[in-house]
Amino acid sequence: MNTSRKWTGWGLLVVALVLVFSTSAFAVKSEDKVCESVARQAKKAIWDSMRETGDDLFCRKPWVKRLPHEFAACGLHTQTNRFGNRVKNKWNAFFDKVGGEWATIGARGISVEWEEGTIRGGFKRTFFGAGLGYNTTTVEVAKEGGRAEANITVCELDYDSNVISTHRRTFPNGKGNEGMTRRVTIENKDTRIYGVVVDTPAGVNRFEYRARLLNEPVRNDIGPVRGVADLHVHQMVNLAFGGRMYWGLHEGPKKSALAEEVINGKFNVKADGPVDAILQAITEDGMDANILLYATKSKMDDEGFFQLGGEGHPSYKDWPHHADRSHQQAHMSWVKEAHERNKNNGSNLNLMVVSLVNNDILCSALKFVDPYGNVPKRNSAGEILGWESASWGCPDHENVLRQIEAAHDLENKYPWYRIAMTPWHARQIIDDGDLAVVLSIETDKPLSGKGGNYGVWLDQLDVYRALGVTTMQVVHESNSKFCGAAPHRGMMQALQAIHWPRKSIGNLLRSGSTFNKDGNGYNGLGLTKQGEQLIDAMVARNMPIDLAHGSRRCRLGIMDRVPNGYGLYDSHTKFKRLMEPDKGQKNYGTDVLDREKEFLIMENLLPKYVEHQVLVGLRTASVDVYDAPDAKVKNDCPGSARSFAQLVQYANDSNLDFAYGTDFNTGVSQLGPRYGNERCFAYRVSQMKHNKKKDKHQTRPASEEEPMPRSTRIRIQRVEEIDGTNYYYDGLATYGWLPELTDDLVNLGTPGAEKLRDSAEKYLAMWERAYDAQPSGTPRNVGRPNTVEAGSVALGLACTKDNQCSSGKCSSLVGRGVCVCNEDKDCPSGFCNMGVDLRTNACQPLKANNESCAVINGDRTCKSGHCSGFGRCYEPDSVALGGTCYTDKACAAGKCSSADGLKGSCVCKADSDCGSKQWCDKGLDLKKNSCKKKLNKGEVCGVYGDLGHGHRCKSGKCSTKTKLGVPGVTKLKCQ
């Protein structure tokens, strides 16, 4: 936008005469006076426009009006530009209506894009911009030309347009200082409006300028925080899966939220046993989903059990239970227990990653049999009037939004429960004594929109980002469009088949699995092309990436894709090394490894995890594990804290950063106790299984109930129960017992247990690296070249001319662009893909063997430096017989079975290619040759009339015993 005016010679003369005789009228006011004037004119419409824009972009929290975090989500990277520009446009429309009342030259909005203009002496320009809470606002003005002196006054205004602070910067008069910049930077403790006045004293000279306003997250100086982090919990699982998987609400009065389970339907039949289940199946339209889950998993194993019915509040005689896979374990009161308990020693929960979960396939199956769901409508007396979940659908987007709305509602109701938008915001929350809540997503069709359709997934990412989601998984139980999944548990085979039916059939025929497994049993699918785009988009948005559920190839692909040091974590996992016996260890007969398969951290992945500082969330499952190397805690109570201590020590000894990854409310059990009737849960279910099946494996050795130390007895007496449960006799029956588990691990002498008390800090440090590993997303070098130092702009950042780029060139011939590569040397680890237009170039990784390459000059794009004449990368003489090839030159021996450029395999060309014990059968087509074993004496080697078949025989001779024979009929045999 240009604010210059056309001035005639007569006009300038008139202005000059006026100024000569009335300079007092144009005297520059003090900054206080300027800001008083700005404050008087800053009307309610400005704040209304901000709130309307925040609502349009889903980033405003209306329940915290006039508080710092009302617009906190609007300050996230991708929203800053969108939010600021949209507010600016609304304000401009408003200012156009009120006209010159605002300034000598009408007021305008200001945001991240440069505003350009020219002011004649004695005139001014007023801008208004939004300063977002928990952000640092920078007002930047650069001189472009002219001789006039200029004053820049910045006025900070609160919600009531009161002046909070004033700031002034000055440009001296005269020529020669073009390109000079003045900045005012303010850290916002709350959301502010900023008035920016560019003012010139009386005179005939002009002042040419550019101005903009930037918002970036505040990087406060709060030091390391104390407390525990849980990287994965499904707090609102009752709202996921169409409301059909868990009984019990995440919030509300216990008498209704945790009431006795009832079978949904017209008659509200109690779920007391199989008879009632049959009664419903006969008399109702459909069957309660909990009955279906119970029928499929009615027996107990080390992953727990589905409990049919049962009483929670008030007696809690049936649930919560640490191994219950179908009833609420993270009610809001229990989350508060986890946050408040043992706060004095740092064992309390201070950071919780709430995973917004769904699987539309599982939901659809449950909804098919259960038309009602598990979320009832009750009257004031607690009587069920109907089923709220009856109308809920199964698409991921619907279920994720339902959980996000619930999280926002919790933040509205409970001041101590606060959704963190940046790592520094989270630091402030924890420093205030509150719980920092991080929102993540775990679905099988990530970033699919309404109705399960993907649409523009990048827009969907920004919608979730504006709603407070700051991290996510790119894959869940089945392959996503972005990444391959880690196969585990037999049920996932079926989910994969339903999700990808055609591909699954082909995979099943090739590898015996609906996942395309390789020879090691790992998923052959890694990071897809769209997955690479998603990872790049998350990096640009400073979003930590959760590696959980990714195939081995997927995880490696992500680690190789992100910048060095970028924030990565694996939110809920275990170690393969502890799922199988090491040399010299007894075989306990556990089948955990068979069940978990690829959903583990393998030993050959550990160096990459350490190199990339991947934060690991340790899963608190009640499963049996093998001893950690040089175990310090006796591993003789399977499924208890003694088992979990092995994971903690192994993570610690492997130099990993780690935290909890409890996976509460996930349909899998939690750690059991070490004392009482429920002690050593995994041992008891193992005994039941092995005794019944008479398994040949050795059953798990376990000690008798260990003597309770006096300190523990005293602690049990002092520890208050949580709704009928006690950690030492009931294990992790509720989320509230997480701090007690931490203390228990420390008291057991677990190496690394103390570090759990610093795991909230570990998450924040990892999150901060998502900002520090690459330049900020805010455009730094947008504008004219005279304000940008030559050679100072890195690839990918904004430019307007080629000479601004440190290497390569600017993508735009005229105006704004970004620095792109110009030749291969601009891309240290790849090549410069120059495309068709020769401007939108991009550095790309060198291509592996068999990837396509340009027919002309394609050698430069291949890792090997060789591109075949028909466009495939290859390493000369590198492919053994039977390996994939596209050209004869790739084969170490023989030739390629296909025409050049088409996919084939390396086959023999002569006997010498096959070794001394084989011969080369060239067939009829001369391409599909194969090596065959040389024939023994008496075996048929040809027919009479053929020549040169002796090479087929071990003896080297192929003939008939008689001298005569019928050509083409009489058989020749090896002699």
C-alpha cells in the first residue's frame, strides 16, 4: 500500500507558506500526548474485530475473555500471518468509514507484511496492530528515502484503551541514511493493541518509509521446571469411538460420571452376566458394545480384561481396577490427584499430553451392533432418559473435535488445567503451579476432515493447530497416507485389510500379511511422499513429531527428514531387548514379543534415538519383561513396579531421555501392585495360561509375597485412598496414583527413577528444539534489497533479488520470493532440481538405485552418479543375480532380463556367470535366462540333432549311446 500524494508546484508553495507562518500548529507532540490522542480514538470496534477474527480462525478462547490466553492460539506460527492480516483488513474497512478523524492521513492496520508510504512534513500516519498474549511484539520502521526528520511513537493499549507504555524512536533529517531501521520490542504479559504513529515536523521535505508489526512466542527466562510428564493419555476416551468403547465420563459429579454401568437400550437392563446379555440380544434392537467387547475378550491375560458391567461410585467394588479395559480411569478428580500428590518432591504430574484418539473402523463395528453408545442423558435425580452418544458418528474429525471441545471446556471450568500453546507458555503454566496440558492426535486417518475425507490436509492441520493441537502422530494402527504402521496384535491385520482392502490382498499374497512385510517381518512401507510433505509442514509450524506406532522405516524416515536436533519423541513404547531372553536368561514363556512385533524400539534403532535426542515415553503396562542388563531391581513380581523398573533402568543405561507414556484409557491394563491378593498380576495370568495349556515353556518364577518394609507400612498408613483404591494393594487403578509409582520406583533404588521427576523439563526442552532447529517461520527478510545485506539470506528464506541469497538465487524475477538453489553445489547433500521454469528450483536428496532420473544430464541426480539411458539410477556392476535391475550395466554378472529402462532382474548370460556347478539356461527369449544345476550321468540333456549341450552335464558330455537317432526326438543323456 502506498500513501503518497501527488503534489503540484503551486500546492507545495502554498504548504510552505502555511508552514512558515504557522509552525506552532505543526510542532511535534510528546510521546505521551501522541498516545493520549491514540487512546481516545481506539474504539471498542477494534477489540470486536479482533475477537471476530479469532472466532473465524477458531483460535480465540471466548471463555477466557480479557485474559492473556484468549488469543494465545492465534499467535502460533501459521496463524500469526493469517490472523494479523485478517484483523488488519477488518480494521482498514472500519477506518475507511470513520475517515480522517483518525489522523492527518487516515489510520490503517499493520501486521507482518510491510506497509509502505510517503509523508510530507507536518503530516502523520497512524497504524493499529494486535499484540498477542505470551508473544513478543516488534514494531519495525525502515527509512526508504526523503530528507525529513521523523518520529516513530508506539503506544501500548490495554482492553479498555488505557495507555500502558509509550516508546519513541527518531530518524534524523538529511540524505544518506536510507535503509536505517528503528525497532520497538515489547514482551506482552497480556493481549494488547498497539498504535504506531509515524510523524514529521513542519517542513517541505518528505519521509519515505516501510513499517510492519511482528508477533513471536515469548521466550521467557523461567528456569528448569520440576515434575513428571506423561506423554500419552486418553483423558476423553468416552467421547472417542462414537462413545462406544468406555463406560464412565471424564468429568462431572462422581455419582453420575462414575455410576454403575448399565446396558444401554430401552429397558436399561443391568449387565450382571450372560443371561442379561442374551436378554438384551433377544429383546433389543442391537447389543451393547461392551457386551461385544466382553465376548471377544472375556478371559483375563496380562493385558487385562473387559469387565461386563460393575459398580463404580459409590462403593467402587468393581472398578476402577488396574487391569480393567472398559471403564474410566482418568476422571478429572483423579487427574487433579496426579497433579497435586507428592508435589513437595517433584513426583507430581506437571505436564500431560492428552491424545485425542479414534479409529473409525473400530467405531463403525461397535456402532453396527450398538445404536446407543455409553454416554447417557440423565435427569437431576440421575435417572437415564436417553443416550447422548446415539447420534454420534465415527469419522476421525468428528471425534477429535468432540474431544478438543471437551478439553477447552475443562480449561474453562478448572483454572489449574491449562492448554499450553508453546514451550515457554507451558513453562509459565508450570511455574504458576498449574498443569500444562498438551493436545495431540492419534487416529488412523490423520488430518482427514468431515466424513473421513482427506481434502486439503494442510488446511486441516492448521485448523487443529489453531484449536490448540501442538503435536501429533502421523500414523496409528494401520498404514496412513503419510507413513507405514508398526504391525502388532492380530486384530491390526484386520484393521489394515479394511482400511486398505486392495493393497492388503496383494500384501497377503506376497508376504502372508496384510502389511507388506519384508524378510525380517517389518513393514515395507516407510515415509510416503505426502508424509515427507507433512513432516516438512510440521517442522515449519514448530510442532514436535510423535514417532509412536510408526514402522521401523517410517521412524527412520522421519529422523532423516527433520533438521538436526529437531524435537522428536516416541510417546508410548517398550524395548524389544526386554521382551525376549538374552543369552543365559531363562525363557519365561512370555508372548509379549509375539504380540508387540514391530511396535517396539529395536536395539538397532537405539543409536538413532540417542543421536536425535528422541524423548521416550515408557508404557506402564502390566506385562512381564526380562531383566535389564545388570539389573539393580529384583525382577520377581511380573506386571508390577519391579517390571517397570527394568524399562526405566534400560532407558537410563541407554543414554535416552525418558518420561511416562502411560496410555491410560486405551483398552490395555496398567501396572498392578506388589502386595495383597492382586500382586504380581502378569505372573498370576501366566500361571493360569500355562497350567491350562500345559505349555512346554518354563513358567515364570516369582517370589513369595515380599516382606513389606517398615517405611512402606508407614507410608501405606499415611497415604490417602483414592475412591476405594490404594496403590500398594491395587496398583495404577486410577490416574491419581502416578506420583506414588514414581516414589515407589525411587524407593526401590531404580537407576534413572529420579529423572522421572524432571521429565516435564525434558518434554519442554524437546519442544523448544522444534523452534531452535530451524529459522523461525516469521518472514525476516521481506522487502527491498537496500535493507537486506547482500549474501545474508539462506535457502528457503524470503528475498527480492538474487544478490541477497547466500547461495543460489531468488525465485522471483520481480518482487518477493525465496532463495532457491541455482546449481548442485548449492545443495550440500543433494542436487538442485531446476524444474521447468528455472525459478522455483529446490534442493532434493540424491536418488537411490532404481529411482527414476532424467534421460538428459540425469547422472548428477543419482547417488551413484550413473543414470541409464532410459532414466533409472544404477550402481555399475552392483546387483547380484536375481536382484532388481533396469539396465544390463547394473548387473555384477550376466545381464538384465528386461529391455533397458524396464524393471527386470539380473540373469546369467553365460555359464561363467553361474559358477562351476551350474550352467546358464538361455531359454528361447534370450532375456529370461536362469542358472541351473549341472546334470548327473543318465539325466536328459537334450535331443538328437542339437549341438553344444555338453556344458549342461557334470561330465561335460551329452550324447546318445547309439550313433543314429531321430532328430528332435531321440533324447540325449549325460555320460
